[in-house]
Amino acid sequence: MAKSPKPADQGIVPRLVVLEDLKGDPEVEAFIAKADEYTGAIGYTEHGARHANLVASIAQNVLRRLGHEERSVQLAGLAGYLHDIGNLVGRINHEHTGAILADGILQRRGMSPVERAIVMGAIGNHEEGSGDPVSPVGAAVILADKSDVHRTRVRNPDPTTFDIHDRVNYAAEHSFLRVDGVSRAITLELTIDTRISQVMEYFEIFLSRMVMCRRAAQYLGCDFKLQINGSKLL
């Protein structure tokens, strides 16, 4: 009688994969670089190593300041770092493609199925329009990703040809996601040069992102606030 094949993860002792493991991984670095190259080719802002590192760091900071256990903090870093790799396949549904790509990377690294599932769920739900905060890790990645508005993301060297996305990002001189674990408030603080872009233009293109941030903050038991040039708008 033929023996049933063993599941892929059976008999394998899971490893606690951390962010530093991914930063030295040639496959991960190639995927991030190509995702950035391809988004640039279709006219999108920077989606490369800078964005990946920043989202990973902010996502970790969100959960750490809210008192979540350290392993959840680490998983938020992993999900934040990998969240946009699906762009190397295509922009549409990149969050779902990225979740599958991340699973292969993390399985190769020896991560347990449960932890891989948490990271995949966070990546697959980070995009507005189709995603929802489904875990603390996922909520942290949403907040980290949507708070990265800054002029360093603009690739277009000619301001006279900026579209609204270039203009709004270039106008953002400073952005900071402040997490107050005591008052349970998460505030996105922006400084915008209104000579380049008016505050209304920010809302015109980012309103859906702010709605998603509010849902993510609520999932974490917090209020979401938006402050632009010192004025509280949400």
C-alpha cells in the first residue's frame, strides 16, 4: 500500500525569521528592485528599498508603542518589507500576488505556516479598495504604508510636468506617524508646501487612504487623526 505524501511543512522545525534575514536575501532584494523598476516604468512614485525599509520600520513602531508582543512586532516588519513585491508582476492586484510571492520566500526561510499566514494576510490586505485590517500586523502595515507621503518618492525630475500625485508628494516636506499608546491615538503629521500643492489636492487623491487608516487604527483600539501644517483636520 502506497504511503501518503507528507505535507511540505511536516517534520520541519520552524525558524523565527526576522527582518535582517530578508535584507540579506538575494531573491528578496531582486524582487524589491524589479518591483520599483516596473512601477517607475508605468509612472508611479518610488516603491523600492527606501519605501520597503520605511514601511517595515513604521509598522514595527506602531505595534511596539501600543504594547504588542515582540514577535508580532517582528512579523509587522517582515510584512512591511515585503508588502509591495507583487508590483514586479503587475500593479493591478499586486497585493495578492505579493502575498503569494512572500509565502514562497518565507517558506524557503523555514517560517511556520501560521506565521506565514499572518504575513500573507497583512500583505494581501494592505491596498485600499480591496483590503481590510485583518490582524494587528495587517493594521500596522496599512498605517505605515499610507503614511509614506514625501517628496523623496517623486521620480519625475521636471516639476513642470508633475501630475497631481507627483505634485502632492513633492509638496510633502515632512511626514511622521505619531503613536500615543496612552491616549490610544495615531496621528499622521504632515508639513505641506502649499505653494506647490493645496491641502485640498491631498484629500482629492488620498481620502480613501485616510479612511483605510482610520479603520486600521480602530482595529488596534485607537483613534486616527490627521494634522497638516499644524492644523488638525481629522
